[in-house]
Amino acid sequence: MPADHLPRRLLARLRELMARGAAPLADVAALVAREMVAEVASVYVCRPGDILELAATFGLNPGAVGRTRLRVGEGIVGLCAAAAEVMNLPDAQNHPGFAYRPETGEEPYTSMLAVPVRRAGRTLGVLSVQNRAPRRYADDEVEELETVAMLLAELLAGSGAEAGSPDGIGGAVPRLLSGLSLSPGLVLGSVVMAGGFRLRGRLLADDPDAELARLEAASQRMQRQLDELFDGRIPDDAIEATASRDVLEAYRLVAADAGWLRRAAEVIQSGLSAEAAVQRVAGELHDRMRRITDPYLRERLADVEDLAGRLLAELAGSEGPPLLPGAILVARRLGPAELLDWHSRGIAGVVIEEASPAGHAAILARALGLPAIGGLRGALAAAASGEEAILDADQGTLVLRPDTEMREIYGRAIATRAALAAGQAGQRTRACVTADGTRVRLMLNLGLPLELEQLTHTGADGVGLFRTEIAMLARGVIPDVAEQATFYARVLDAAGDRPVVFRTLDLGGDKLMPGTEAPEEANPAMGWRSLRVGLDRPAVLRRQLRALLLGAGGRPLSVMFPMVATVAEFRAARALLEAEARRMRPAPDRLCVGTMLEVPALLWQLGPLLEEADFISIGSNDLMQFLFAADRGSPALAGRYDLISPPVFDLLEQVRAAAAAARGGQGVPVSLCGEAAGRPLEAMVLAGLGVTTLSMPAFGLPTVKALLSGVDLPALREVLATLRRTADGAASLREPILAWARERGLDA
């Protein structure tokens, strides 16, 4: 029989076997051996503790079943499971990873083909064949065994088999996983697994033409579903900012891609149902792309997996997995459309194994106020649907199977936060005034129109930092002048009378537009980025400045330049803006031009800088990493250097004093923006040092306002002055300041 008919014949035999009920693994192994002309066929199944157990075999010693065990990574089978890759070896016993197990009686067999049994990105076991003669198995044989492995994965999952983990799956032992906070918050709820669509009904089919027709119809329904998702339930602003028409069109192109559908059609022709073919192709894409490090390509992989899940749901006629409100979603990757879908089902938090703060899902989670953490390798393998978990997105941790004491502790913390939020709601419309009567302006750091509603929800005084690049990163393109102008006008319309400070594009470093190649730099954070890119590519910067002026439409406009290292750079950037403003009709009612203070070199240029800048915004995130030469993305340095420390106090005092004395005593406004401004203790210290305009993420504003309302700033200044005099080289002054606050009943 021709080789290309082998998969269909094997699948036909499997269909007959499965038609009689749940197929015993021993029968599956015997069938595989017979149809592939293999002398040995074996099934290894993952057990708790990352153990692979021989569950069935044809050709090896039957007494080894249940006795032969390998750790993941041990032996050929263990390496196949660990790497989730095919092992095709003409001489397996001389492979350096070969592990001899005398009870199996496999000594006569030389060649070996092992394929991982995977489902929803998780390895459930390994399927292998062996022969005496040394040989490398042909590509069609590899594909045939992979197809059987895919069907075997459904059999194993249906029987309750799960991937192993160090603590076991579904056990009662609590387990803590640490990652990166993407969006803060606390959640106590049950786990729901994403990407684990369960194939129902037929895995094999007799009529390929009928299956192809089902695939085409489901693809068209999916396109309509995407239209409804974006056009029916999501506000226009959200479409344009976070899941734009460009992104939606990219989904459509991937879903209708001739190569993708052609591959699914080929698999259908081999005898699989449309559902099984889609899952097979999605698995192939996942295995090819899972080691890609480029963040843009990883975003595209999330989009493909999102679409595969949607297409499977359409084929099954499913409305999606049922979900109780308050659940914690655990996923390997999430596209923005998928996250919007899950959010509409009521999830309270999300854990994403592979996510970056600049990724689509992370951006959207922050805009939705959805607690989220990323970078938790192994979360999918360790978690199980339905079990209880604690998501502490403030600290970037996930606690699986928490004990009673942990549940009670976090339950009280969540209740306390809810009560605090309810109490703060009444303070929303009141200005932030300290106990001694000092007015403190609390602003927001935003980047998407979807976030503008936070101005009303928090009662913020305005937008102290609007990150113009965030929406563009979410869309994957820099729009033309007219589209940018419409976007900026919408931001100003939503803000009303409240001020908005637009920061020009802060691209480069870890924020690259799709299609842009990162320059080879040892230190990207200190490389060709932000204003440096704008000054070297003035056409892009001028287009943005023109769009900002157009969007203002004669209203007051505040523009801020990032990553300024010299006064000459600020002058050059301001000159570009003013040249565009002279050509603009109507011109802004008032044009304020400021700079971020992130590069320490500006500290020795404050005199001339303050004569030319209308305002200064201290960027705490970058300033801290440059001041202490500590990459803020390095886990090894997290918490090593503190904003609440003598060198930072001296720096802030120097800037505040110089700004107050500038321009003949008229002064230049100084603010601070960054994550630090949204932490109550840091905000209190900043106000005590005289920085009384703070711009922060929306989640931090209510607690900062509540704390500052109880602070007597003159008393705090005396404490700060004393601590600075007696610091004697201390790396941090956090503990004594925190103790002072607690003595006065301040929740810092």
C-alpha cells in the first residue's frame, strides 16, 4: 500500500477499535506496531512527580508494565517528554541519553522513534516504536505516529491522566509560584484553564469532503463572531486602542490564511475530523514556535492559538467553557480578543505563563483593572481546573491549593480592601488635602482611551503622563497624522477641563514596533531609544508633534520629551515643536513644553534647563535604574535599592530647590511620575520633600489620597530632616519612616 495511505488505514483501524468503547492502551500499542511494521510499540504515561511510567507495550516484556519508570529528562523517552520534541534515532542505545532498564528486554532493538503525547501545551506521555535494524524513520512515519499521539492524548485526558509536576497534580500540598506583576490586585477563587478545549464527538471521519465543508463554515462563523466581539460589546475606543481594526484584520488574515487552512485540509484527508485536524495543526504551530524569543512573534503565536480555540468552539457548536464569576484564568498565552472574551465571562484574575508588560494581554488587563501576573513557567503543569488558588498580583505570586490559614489571611485582606474602596468612593470628588491643609495634586499615568474612564472613577486631577506609544504598540503600527490627531483629540475630549501631559513616543529598548529590528546593543535601556530616536528620525517626531497640535484644536496643549540627557537635546526637540506650532491654525491656546528628568546628567544642567523648560517631570522608574546602575528588569536586583534613601532625598531636594528659585523666583513646576508615586509610603515621603504633584497608575490613587489626608507634612518634614542628618550611609530609611507612620495610625 502506498505510504500516503498508511495514516488513513491506521486511523481506520483505530476507528474500529474505538468504536467498541474505550480502547485499552495495550490494544493501541499492538495496532500501532502492526500497522507501522514495528517490532515494539510502547505507551509511557506521566505520573505525579514528573515520572514517566510504562503503561502499555507490544514487543517488550509485559512484566515491565507498571514497573518501568523514568524521570522526565531521563533516557530517550524522558528527553522526548522534557523537550516535547520527536526523537528519531537509528542507534538509540548509543545515544548519550540512553537509560538501560533490564526488566524491559529491549536489548535487541536498535532504532527508536519517540513522539510526545501532548494536549493543550502539556505533555501527558510518550508514544514510541522500536526496530532491530538500524534505521531513521521516514517523515510520513513520523507524521503517522504524531497523529496517533494526538488521539492518544485525548484518550489519556479522558481517562483523567494529567501531566506530572514536582508536587503532583491535584494534590493537597500548597504550592507557590512566583512571576511578574502585570496588573495589581488580590483574588481568591477557583482555577480555570485556558487553551484546554476538549475534543468531543468524533476524532475520526469517513467523509473528508463533509469535514472540509464544516471547516469552511466554522471559519466563516468565527469571522462573524469576531466582528460581534469587537463591534457589538466593546466600545469604539477600546477597539482602536487595544484590539484595533489592524489587529482584528490580522486575526482574519491568520484565520483565512491559505497555508494554515490547506494544512488542516491535508490532515482531514488523512481521515481525521475537522476538530481533530484543527487541533493537530495548532499543536504543530505551537511546537514550532514555542521557543521563539521575539516578543512580537510570541504575540502572533497567542493570536493563532486564540483563533484555533475559537474555531474548535465553532466546530463543536459551543458557546465556550462555562465559568463562575470570580475565577482565576491560567493560560500559556492570551491574545487580546481572547482576554476580552474571558473577561466578559466574569474572570476575576489571570495568570499568563508567557507574557510581557508591553504585550497585548498585559496592556488590556491593566486597562480593565484585571489582576494579572506573567512569567510563571510551569503554571499550566502545576494547576488543575476547579482547585482553589490565591492570585496575589501585587507581589506577582500564585498560591495553588492554599491551606485554611492562607485562605483566611487573604480573605481578610480582600475584605479589608473592599471596605477601604467603599469608603474611598465617597472621597472621590474631594481634592487631596493633607491634615495641615497642603494641596497635593494626584494625576494618572495612562496610555489608552479605554483607561480614561479612570479619571472619573478615581477623581484624579488630570493625566500627568499619557504614554503615546502604548496604543501604537497595541495596534502594531504608527498611524498617519490624521489618525493620530483624532486619537489625541479624543483623549482631550474625555479629560475635559483636566490637564493632560502627552509624552512623545518612547520607543526603543524593550518597546519595539512590529517589523522594527532592535539594534545590537549591550544595554538597550541606555541605548538608541525615546527622544534619541526622534531626533535622529525627525520626520517621525514631527508627524507626531503635528498630530498633537491638530488634536488640540486650539485648546491648551502640554507636551513632554522623554530620555533627555542634555539641554541641547531639549532645545532641538522644542524647536521642532515650535516650528510646527507656527504653521498650525488654530494654534494652541497655551503651549507648555516640558521634559522628563530620567538621566542623572541633567542634574548638572538644571540652571539652563529650567530657563527653557516650562515644567519638569521626574521619571522615577528610569531615574532609579540609572542612578543606581541597576536594571529594573533584573530579579536579582529587585528591592536592592530604595527610593526612600538619602541619595534620592538629596537629588529630589536639589531639583525642587532649583525649580523653586528658577526664573527670578517665579519657579518651574516639578512633578514625579512612576510606579513609586502610587505607593502610599513613597507618596507621603515625596510630599514631605516638597514634590506635591504626583502621577501614578490608577489603582494607587485612592489609597494614596486616603493616606495623605491624614499626614501632617510639617511634622513629617522634621522627621525626614532628622533622619537625613543621622543616616550615616544607610541604604534605606524606609523602616523608621514606616514606624513613624504606624505610630500615628497611618496605613502606609
